[in-house]
Amino acid sequence: MVTRVNYIAIDNVAEGKELAHDIRGVGGEILAPKGRKIDMSLIQGLRNRGVNHIPLQQIVPEAQAMADRARLEASLDHVFRHWRMSPAMRHLRSMLVEHRLSAHQFGECC
């Protein structure tokens, strides 16, 4: 099993889940700390402050994680068609894959 952080639309979040990361305001202040249980008052307060997505941990089977990675890498092949020729392009492509697979997945589950 692989743990991911997905940013779920605030309207689709169920009460009782825990935040995977701190949620910060525009000025950097913590609106809700990592690990806080989600309840209706938190959801309403975050909505009032313009928060649209909430970071939640999701456990994914290893096979699905590998399939997601393969699908993402295949989708980037055209954009990075010369990535093997340049160390900088290899590094950029690798960073983009990790970024897309980790903390910035937008989903509609949970």
C-alpha cells in the first residue's frame, strides 16, 4: 500500500477525516493544523476563508500506484520527447512526475 495526499474538493469531504497538512491562510497563518479532525464547523470556517480543497491522506494499493505512475509518464512522453538527451530535462520530468503523484492530486473521493 502507498500513502498519497490528495486535495479533495471541500464539498466532497466527509466529517471525521484528518487533515494531511496544515491549512494556511493568505498571510501564512495556520487556519487548521495537520491531524485535526474534520467537522462541519471547520468546513464552514474554511469555506468562509475561501478554501476550496482540503488535503487528505489516501491509501492506494501498490498496483494502482504503479499503474498511475505509468499512465502519467506515458502522458508526459510527448511533452518531454527529448528528455533522455538532457540531464536538466530528465531532472525536470522527474520532478514533475513526483509533484503530480504526491501532494497535488485533485480528486473527488472521500
